[in-house]
Amino acid sequence: MNPPRPAVKAAGLRKSYGKHVVLGGVDLDHPAGTISLLGPNAAGKTNTVRIRTTFIHASSGDMSVAGHGVTHGPRTAIRVAKT
């Protein structure tokens, strides 16, 4: 039996504004039914959520929601997340 695919998955997610790096290679693997994103101030939590919800684009790396890439197909990911 195959393990269930993660609800939210990120690999090497990076975001920078000019020379200012705000995400430096985030890796996530959230199973379905879980919600957690903990870290100290300025750890990149808000930018990670903004990338996941397609409000901003990642500088590099990949992120998917329910198996649909938010870095390459954000409209599909949003539609799946709302169902």
C-alpha cells in the first residue's frame, strides 16, 4: 500500500527581495489533516504561507498543495484547496 501523498509539500523553497533572503531553502511535508507552521519571529512563516496561497511567487524551489504545484499551476492549487 502506498503512503498518502502530503497535503502540502515544499522542497528547497526560497524567496528573496533583491539581496535580502527571506526564505533560505525551506523543506516541508505536511500530511493531510494537519496544520502547523511554527518558528521564531522572522523565520519565514508568513512568506511560506503567501507562496502557498499564491499571493507571491517563490524565487526558486517547488511547493505543492494536494499534489498540484503552486509554483507552476497556482490556479489549479487554489481551486483544489477550496473544495
